Amino acid sequence: MNKLITVGIAGILAVASSIFGAAFAAEPGVTDSEVKIGMHTDLSGPLVAWGIQERAGMQMAFEEVNAAGGIYGRKITFVIEDSAYDPKKAVLATQKLLNRDKVFAFVGNLGTPLVVATAPLIVRKGRPHLYPFTAARETYEPFHRLKFSTFTPYYHGIRLGLRMMAREKGITKIGILYQDDDYGMNVYSGVKDEVAHSGLELVSETTYKRGATDFSAQIARMKADGANLVVLGTVVRETVGAMAAANALGWHPVTLGALPTYTLETATIGGEAVEGLFSVGQYPIPYADDPDPKVADWARRFEEKYDMAASAQSVIGYVIASYFAENLRQTGPDLTVDALVKAIEDMPAWVEPTIGGAPIDFTAQDHLGSRSTFIAQIQSGRWNNVTEIYEFNEDDIE
């Protein structure tokens, strides 16, 4: 009798363990009706214009997915924390999203120094670190199975941009002004290596601290050093400030910005000061009168929804959110980190069906999803592409 009771209890416990063990093994942030993802972005600091636009683009995509019933019955819950473009605040935001909100994945974290500070925390916790809003090489190097990047790296983009500009303009004397942090160093490394590769001369190099507003000394130095092509490893306000300082000196070198200078705000805020600026780009800035009717319709819907014009940042936000939603569809109803990673690696090259732009494609060995860039220029207060999209492989960057 005792033996029978013992066996019976053991059987019941085994069944219970199986049932509750499966429940306890469920991924953080995933239920039958919800998948919760997190992001830290700048909503109050020097890149607030970027953060607001990125957030809006991502929210627009996720709301469309949820309105259509979600994915396998799961609605996407999007938890956003303000980093104020401060690495310390980004770390605190990441810890909250991991430990209190228990998000399934991070999508679209903004800013090179912030991503460098927080990505190790995320992958150490076993959470996917997807499509951060920075083109730093640290987003995919060193390789980690949970790190995926959709941006052409700053290093690669500025090398190709500088190569094209130098050949087109016949310019050999290069100056660079760059932000004194991880982002700026990515741009500086690209310029330095391209100068050596193409036989150019780096005649002037100078930096600034994040949040700087006066660039007169740096601009005067580059002018005195004889630079005739200036590379800006800057963001929006600093780009405008640097070019305004050059105009004040009556100095008008050819100026090429890294990817973060390619924003709607640079053109609208800078006005005449930034006229003629060239920049590296990856996705086109949408205008309400875009010749592509699908893009124009999307830009109008965005402006009606958020009472602001769409920018490259809102486009990128929309694209990476839409891509993540497609990742979930390809993963299937049994959503785990391992299944998601395999789905991302196995998906064919993907282009956002409304916006278009560069294709995104990963493999199990390569977690850099895009190698495409183009050059745009501000002409009459508006960005216009002046080259075709160029896709390169690693052999192009020696």
C-alpha cells in the first residue's frame, strides 16, 4: 500500500513538474498574448530630435501590427526609457528593462557610446540586442550570436564617402572634426585608414566634447592647416554649429558628414549655413511630395499622426520595427531566443515593402545586415541623393 501511494505521488509530482517547469521555462516578456520589447533612446538630450523621430517610427509600425491582430495572437508591448544620451543613464535604463520590465529583446537602442556601455549587459542576460540605432562596428564586432546590426558601419561608410568625394572633387588635403567618444573614433579611424589607402593627406584633426556649442577654434585651425575637404564626425547641432563657424570666417571647403549628419533637422535648423553639405546616407529622407507615391503617402500619414515631418530617423525606426515584426512571423508561434536567432539568420534578404531602401540580410556567420551607402547633398534646403546606392563587400575596404 505504501509503495503504491509512493509511486502515485511520484507520478503526480512528475506530471506537475512537467507542467509547471514548462511555464517557468517560458521566455521573459513572452506570453500567449504579448511579447514585450525594450529600447533606450534620447528623449531629452542632444539627440532628442533623433530619439523622438525613431520612437515615432517604431511606434507607428508596431501599432499597425497590433491593429492587425498581432503576430500569432501576440501584441507587441513597446517599453521605452529615456537615456538623455548619457551612458550612465542608459545603463540604469537597461537594468530597469531587464530586471523590472523583463523584456524579451532590445530593439533600436540609440547612440554609439550608450550601446557600447549597455550591449554587454543585455547579451550577458541572454537577451537579443537587435538593430541598434548606431553604425558603430561594436554593434556586430566581436561576433556574438545575440548581436545583430542593420546599419552600414560609420567606419565603412565614411571611407567610401571620402573615397568618392576625393575622386569626384580632386581634393587631397583632408581635415576632420569629430566627437570625442566612441562614435567619433569610428569616423576618425575610417578617415585615417582611407587617407592612407587613397594617398590623401590628413592635414588637420580636431575634436569636441559632447554638448559643445562653440566650434570657432576648431574651424579656424582646419582653415589655417589648409584643409580643402572637411569631414564632420558630428551630430545635428554640432554640424550646424561647425558650418556656421566656417561661414563666419568666410571659409567654404567641401564638407562631408558621417551618417548622423544626414537628418531632416540638419537641413531645416541649419538653413543657409549648411547649404551644400554632403553626407553619407543609407535610407532616403521621405518628403510628402516624394516621387514614389507609396513613400509620399507614408510621409503624409506620419505627419498627420505625429504632427511633425518624417525624417530619416523615423524611416529607420519604422523599417527596423517592421523587420523585427517579420522576424517574429518567421520564428513561428513557439517564440524563444534560440528560435528567433535562427529565424533571423535563415531569412532571405528583406526590403521594407513601403519605404524600400537597402536590403537587410544576415547569416549564421555574419551579423552585419547591410553594406549599402550613398551620398546626399543639401540643395536649396532639401536633401537630394547625388549618387546611386552602392553596396560593398569587405574587399572594398582594405
